[in-house]
Amino acid sequence: MEYMDLVRKAAGYITSKIEKVPDTAVVLGSGLGLFAGLLQDKCEIPYQEIPGFPVSTAPGHAGKLIYGKIGEKCVLCMSGRFHFYEGYSMKDVSFYVRAFKVLGIKNLIITNATGGITGCFNPGDLMIITDHIKFFDDSPLRGENVSELGPRFNDMSEAYNKELIAKAKSVAEKQGIDIKEGVYAFMPGPSYETPAEIRALGILGADAVGMSSVPEVITAAHCGLKVLGISCITNYAAGISKNKLTEEEVIETANKSGEKFSALMAGIITEI
Ligand code: HPA
């Protein structure tokens, strides 16, 4: 089947299961699944049922699409995402972004767990992503361009939408959350970084580091979806932390920030 036929099939399948197409979709990062519990009148679609969706294997990622309401606003929520380190191509990990575009989604809120590089970031902090750094050679847009969705060489100068950033900041302020802002560096994983890599990333302008989100943001920028990125700083990045990094620490810290994170997300969704 042609690639775009599969994208359309996925979008058609999702549409057939939901009451109304939401303006906003949310992707929940590792350990940040609590937010899904706030959704009312839920309908869950396991990824296995959706044509073209890979199956998430990452721990802490449930693997279903949840449709529901926050107040009057309906939203689609990816509980579980796909990662490059799982062995998928960047095109596969961001397949859902194109399905959402075809479905009629306008705003994509991408969240993740990250290691903090900047000195003043502490585990448990939330950070609005203002920009990213990605050096690795695969790209979700590599290969034949899907010209019906966007141009061959797409602009990345405002991949993170300024209006959505301003909205997120004002909601955080209203809720008394001291939200940080910074640049997210994509690393392919699955190993955590070395202390030398983290020093290098810091010198290059990164504030936080993680193994997800960027392929999806590139795909969203290509097809003109507005993106808001929110990171939960789950640990001090390698070398800054005196401890060895573990996945348990990452999930545990993200879980601890779950309430603050969920309230922020609900506030943002009701305002956009
Ligand atoms: N590095 C990469 N990915 C991560 C980290 C980290 O320190 N913390 C959570 N995800």
C-alpha cells in the first residue's frame, strides 16, 4: 500500500471511533500517563488496531490512543509513543503525526522525560521546549518528499509555536508553577549519555537531553501542525548527577510530577 494511503487509512480508522475531531492532540512522555486519568467520556483505541501504527515496547508506555474530554474540549491523547532506540525509523516513530494532520488536528502537545543539563534545573521541574538540537543522521523526512503535506526543504525556524509557548507560560503562572524554558537536545539512546557528551551538549547550547520527540516535531513542522513541547526534568544529566542513571529514577520522578504536569496540561488544553 502507498505510504499516504496507509496514513489516510489510520486517520479514517481513528475518525470512525471518535465523536468529534479535536483541535489538539497530546503525546504523553515516560511516566506522565496520569494526565489520561483526567479525561472524561473516554474511548480507548489500542495501537494494534490502528493501521500503520507500530506497537510501543518502551517501559512506562501504555500503547493506546485515548479520546476524551477536558471540560468542554475534546482531545486525543497518545498514551505511549514510539522511539528510535526501539529500532523503528524516524519516519515510523512519527507516522502518527501525519495521521493526526490528515485527521484534522491543529495543535500537537508533545511531552517527554529529560535529563537536566543547565545548572538551575532540578528533577521535578517542568520545561517548555523553545527549540531543539538534533545531529543524528536519520530524519523522518528522509527519502521521497510527501509533497501533499509539505515542501522538500521545510523551515524549522519556529518549530515550537510562539503563541502556544506564551499560552503555556500564562497558564503555568496562574497555577503558580515555576516553569523553565530551554533547548532540548535529541540523543538516539538507548544508552544514557556519557558525562563528556553532556558537557559537549551544554557547550553547544542544550539545556536538557532526551531520546524522543524531535522526529515528531520535525514531521509536525513539515506538515504545518503547531507544536508545544513540555519536558519533565526527571534527573540531572550524566556527570552532573553523582548517581548512576536508571530508568526507575526517570519514571519515579516523572510520576511524582504527575499532578503538577496534569494540571498544567488540562489548563493549557482548556485555553487553546
Ligand atoms: N538522557 C536521555 N534521555 C533521558 C534522560 C537523560 O538523562 N532522562 C530522561 N530521558
